[in-house]
Amino acid sequence: MLAAAAPPPKERTTRQQVAQAERARAAEQAAQQQDAARAAAAAAEEQRLAEQRVAAAARLQQTEGATEAAATRMDDLQRRRREAAAKLAARAEAMQPLLPVIERLSLYPAETLLAVPAAPEQTLRGIIVLQGLARQLQRESAALRRAQAALDAAAAAVQRETPKLAAAEAAQQQEAAALDQQIAAAQADRQQADADADAAAARAADQAARAATLRTMLVTLGARRHAEAASAREDALRATREKHVAEAEAAHKREAALGRPFGGGTLAAAATPRGQLTAPVAGTVFRSWGDPTDAGPATGISYHAAPAARVVSPCAGRVEFAAPFRSYGLLLILDCGGGYDAVLAGLERLDAKAGQDVRSGEPVGVMPNWEPGGGSSRPSLYVELRHGGQPVNPAPWLKATS
């Protein structure tokens, strides 16, 4: 039996190339699967950490609610104390000229009357006047005692409230420190992964900050979003024509991301107000939509909050602007979807940056600190909701808070 003839060298080379190509394709597929698995694990971990931040911010806001209530009571008590002290001082000053007469009458009533020679009729009239004066002095003395009692009561109430406020602030600081650690870790991760995105966001923020008014800025931001989405669409079409699959897929993803804000819970274009937004701070609304202001009817709502209260995102979406702007101070603008933008002003610190995706309830900044009872004006958080650049009443969109 004759041995099988060996394949020609050319055919042998072809088979080897095919085998190498198959091995390379299998290795590439395995690498792609590993990359996809790592990307999915990273996305899941990012979502888990974001949910942790949302939960931590919710716990912090519960403690801030107690702090805000205690701080408000302290502020009111100190105001009442100052008012009582002012009334006491005013009454004491009014009685000061009469004190020598009162003292002499109380010690030597008969001698005081006889010391002034006068006709019987004048003496009688003097006695009647002194009786009226005595009654008035009795009323003034009683009022003085009431003012002193009110001052003492206010001072005692302040003393009782002080440890409650201190305990509430301590609990708030403990929760805030834990949340700050999570925010710092997230920011460190983003700094490593988002260098290019940071540069683009910085350019966008610089362009928006040149706007003269808030409305002009929102128009600028909207135009930039449309331009970036159009650019991504063109990149996807070009990559598809040139059969660059990975590049086309990346461009399609970028176009989709630019076309709608990140995550669930955002507003649709045809949404109706039914409490879809999270209250951005645990506090009390002291100026409502339409209330009179120096600039006309209010086009947003304003909150009083606890000292150094945490501010959270009212919606899931993308941070469009996070920087100082004109008289607003530190300004945060969030794209909530459907043409709706949430505007937050009055912050002392920003924990989010332009281009960042946030979830509803995720911490984005901190309010200024203030001293309850110190007599200075309280800082406030101003909140606007805009649709197509026009302000709308945010109150019915916000979830009711306990």
C-alpha cells in the first residue's frame, strides 16, 4: 500500500494561515467577551455605588430635616429673646425719670405732700394726680415684670433647645462625612476615566458662562447639545459607510446618549406635573412661585435649610453647567429630559461637574453654613424648572416631603 502523498507546500501554507486566522478570531472574540464582561461589571458597580450615594444622601437629608427644625426653633427663640430684651430696656428707660419720685413716695408719702406748700384745693388735686400716677406706675411695673418674665422664658427655652440642636448637627455631620467619602471616591474614579469628557465639559461650561443671562445660557447649552448629537450622527454614518463597525457603534451610542439624559426617572416632552422630581434639599419653602420680589413675581421657589445642608439632584439626567454665573453665585443646571432643565442656585460647594450623569436624589452640592440665632440672614436655595427656556412652576412637579 502506497503512503498518502504529502500536500503541496502552497496548500500546507494556506491551511496554516486559515488555522492561525481562526485562532486569532477566537482570541479576538474571547477578548471582546472579556471586555464586554468587564464593561458590564464596571457599569453594575457604578450603578451600585451611585445607588449607595443616593441612599446615603436620603439618610443625611433625614438628619438635616431634624437640624433644620431645631435651627428654625432656635432662630425664632433667639429673635423672641432679643425682642423681649428690647421691650424690657425700653420700659426701664421710660420709668427712669420717675424712679426718684417713686422711691420718695414709697418711703415718705405724707412728708412729700406736705413739703410743697399749697392751697387745700391744689393739695387735693395733687393727691388725685398722685393716685393716678401711682396706678400708672403699678401698670408699668406689672408690664416690666411681664417683659422680664418673657425674657427669662425665652432664655430658658434657648438653653433647652441648644443641646437638641447640637445633637442634630452632630448626627448631620456624621452622615455628611460618610457621604463625602463616597463622593470623593467617585470623583477620583471619574478623574481617571473621563479626561477627554472633562475637557469637553470645560469648553462647554466656558462657552455657556459667557452668556449674559440665564435664558441665553440655556439656549447656548441646547444648541450645543443639538450640534454634538448631529456630529455624532454624521460620525456614525461615515463609519458605517467605511465599514468601521466598532467606530460606528461608538458613534451611535454617543448620539443616543446626547439625545436623552442618562438613567430612568427623567421627564418626557409631553409629561404632566405629578410629583416626578425629588425635593433638592430638606428644608422649608419660604418663597413660592409667583410671590412678589424686587425683580417681579418669583419664577422659582426658594428653600430655607439646615446649616451646610446637602443638595441632591431633583431628577435623573446630565449636568449641563456647574460653575459660578453672574449674580447667581454657584449655579447648577441639569438636563432632566423632554426639554426640561432644573436650575439650582445658592450653593456654597458643587459636587458635580458639567457632563456628569446623575441619578435622582444623588448629591450634587452643599448649602452654606449659618449660625442659628445669630441674627444674620439665612442662606437659601433657589430652584427653577424651565421648559424650552421658559420658567414653569416647579411645585407640582416635586414629590411631597414629610
